[in-house]
Amino acid sequence: MALLKIDQDKCLGCGACVDACPFGALAMVDGVIEVSDACTACGACLLSCPMHALSLLKEQKPELAIDLTAYSGVWVWVEQFRGEMGDISMEMLGQGRMLADRRGVPLTACVMGHEVGHIVEKAISYGADRVFYADDPTLAVYRTAPYARILIDLAREYKPEALILGASSRGRDLAGSVASLLHTGLTADCTSLEIDPETGLLLQTRPAFGGNIMAAIVCPHHRPQMATMRQHVAEMPVADPNRRGQVIAVKAVLKEEDITTRVVDSILEKDEVSLADARIIVSGGGGVGGPEGFKTIRLLADALGGAVGASRSAVDRGWISYAHQVGQTGRTVRPDLYIACGISGQIQHLAGMKTSRIIVAVNKDPKAPIFSVADYGIVGDLFEVVPELAAQFRERLRR
Ligand SMILES: Cc1cc2nc3c(=O)[nH]c(=O)nc-3n(C[C@H](O)[C@H](O)[C@H](O)COP(=O)(O)OP(=O)(O)OC[C@H]3O[C@@H](n4cnc5c(N)ncnc54)[C@H](O)[C@@H]3O)c2cc1C
């Protein structure tokens, strides 16, 4: 059965789709594209065609098609580190709750660890209706194999329609392993999630093409629909300690001797920057002019008790370390106050800070794009404006 339709009137015979097909299912025969049985309707060829001559037929390969109606409910993986639930998991539970409510389905949390029953209670207070709790010494420290095995088995048995994980280093690692073994799609590093209440299709938005566009990605033919989501792009939900939920104990699948990785030691890196937790961030960009310029930025950050952030332009030039970088390839932050000084406001920077509660921009160019997201804009030279702001804040905070 053909899965791909080619509009021969539009096709130029350029062969771009032949190169784009990861399954070698397309061939050029006498100037005409032919589709073989190897086509899986993955859609990789569609964007390659300059004439938009390709379209997918609705049917999927019968052996690949799954019964989507068998999948229901939204799941969140709740991450723990040294027995504590991270803020990122609370945000994911808030997102999961929102998606589950839109769909009218329950929210399930998956908690794995050793003697972390308090996290189960916390997951319920943050919105879970049901918690799968796997408590075992093999799960005390995160390791891919035992965690993935449990999540995969649970997903195969209970069939969730969506599975969301925080885009932490552990979440990213686990999500990739689970998605590939469940043969489903995974959108990494989402900046927003929505769900179609009727179809249950998860709309997974993330920056694409170097951050120049925001792509909404869907996974129409496979389940669960899987996404990792960045920290600080979603609202932190409010816990309700009176919420009640169902707790289902789950056994660890792998024994210690089945697990080939051993954690020999773990050393916590001292993150002196701590942008993730800062309520106030003062950031400097290309306009700061050099490493010395960050002294001016720090002056204001110190006056406000905030942290110093930076654009990639400043980091790439070696003026300040990468730990300070805010943006698509740096940290995503959501402080109460973000003051951008000498930062133009390119989309890749905005991706990391635009959900800050109040944004103040200081830039000498009145047309700088940063002003389009700023609540307050000051057009002027940062070397005049910032020391003045620091002095005024210091004076007022002293009173
Ligand atoms: C794949 C990819 C990922 C990226 N990831 C990130 C990321 O994570 N974070 C990030 O920030 N960027 C990222 N970038 C880079 C991004 O596209 C921009 O190049 C970068 O953000 C520009 O930094 P900037 O605005 O500080 O510097 P510039 O473009 O140099 O702008 C300097 C600004 O300062 C103003 N200015 C100059 N002097 C003064 C002064 N004395 N007083 C006041 N204003 C002044 C200017 O008017 C200008 O608006 C990424 C790019 C790509 C392609």
C-alpha cells in the first residue's frame, strides 16, 4: 500500500526527497520518483521538496499502526536527587495537571528511588491522582538501565497517551532510552506544551533551525507522546497538602547484578552563579564591551542581591564564564526581575528569559528587539544608567 503521494504535476524530478529518505524508500526511475515498500510514512521527505509535491496518505503501514484509543492518561516522571524532589519535577507536575485537565484524564506520577515515600506524598500534593512508586536500593542513585526498565514496562502495561519528563541531564538521558525502546517519538527541550482536548494530540513547541523558528511538533502515529521540557518555562504550581491520590507499589525489574553501571563517587559542583534559583538577575551582553564592563553589571546585581547573567555574545568573547549564559544554549531563567543591559534581544536570548516576571532593558538603540519583551525600557548608555540605578536602589533599600 502506498503511504506517500507524489503530485507528478508539481514534481521537478530534482531528487531532493531521495536523499532525504532515511529508509532508502524513494528512487528516481526515468525522471519519476518511485516509492517502495520500505516507506514508513515518517514524513522526513516532505520538507525536502521545494515544490511541496509530497504528501502523506492517511493510512500507516499496518504492521506499524497502533490502536491509539488504547492509550489514555498523562504521566510525569518525578526526578529525585539525594532523596529530594527537584523544582523541575514540580513544574512538570503542574504541566501534567494542566494537560490532564484539558483532556479530562488522570495524572500519574512515576517515582523511583530508595526510601523516598515523602516524594510520593509531595507528587500528590502537586497534582498527581496516582503514583507508581518503585522503592529499591538499586534505584537510590539514578542509573539509566534500572530506571528505564521500570518506566518502559509500566508504559507497556498501562499505556499512557503522554509522558513528560523535565529536561534535566537525567531526564534527557532517561527520555531518550525509554522513547527508543517504546518505538515512539520524543521532542526534547520543549518550551511549551499544549494538548488538543478532542484528539489528545500533544503540541510540543521548541526552538528549531538554530532558534530562528519555534516549531510545534506532533507525534500522530505513536504512543506515548513523549517530551522533555526545560526548567523555568512553566509556572511553578502551588502544592495542596490536602490532596489525596492512589499509590501503587512497583517492583524494581533489574537486580544489582543485571546492572552494568556502578556509581563510584559523586561530587557536587559548587555552582556559585546559581542563576536557576536567583529571584533577580542582571545580565550583560555585547554592549558591556569587555570583562571590565561586567564590574558595572555586578554593581547593580549586588545592590539588588541578585545574580549576574550574560548573553552568549559576552560568553563567546570570553568576558564571563558559560555558567552565566542565559538563552537557548545557556540557562533558562524565570526570575521576578530580569534586567538586560546592552543585550540586543535576539530570539535565542529571549528563549531563556522571556517568561521572567518583570523585564527591564537598558540599551542605547531604541530599536533593539529587547524592548519588544521589556516591561520597562531605558534608552541610554548602560555605563551611565546602570551605576545610577545601582546608587538609587542602594539608597532606597537602605531606608
Ligand atoms: C544556535 C544558536 C544558539 C544561541 N544561543 C544563545 C544563547 O543561549 N544566549 C544568547 O544570549 N545568545 C545565543 N545565541 C546568539 C544570539 O543569536 C545573539 O548573537 C546574541 O544573543 C547577541 O548577544 P548581545 O545582544 O548581547 O550582543 P550584540 O548583538 O553585540 O548586541 C549588543 C547590544 O548592546 C547595545 N549596546 C552597545 N553598547 C551599549 C551601551 N554602552 N549601552 C547600552 N547598550 C549598548 C547595542 O545596541 C546592542 O543592542 C545563539 C545563536 C545561535 C545561532
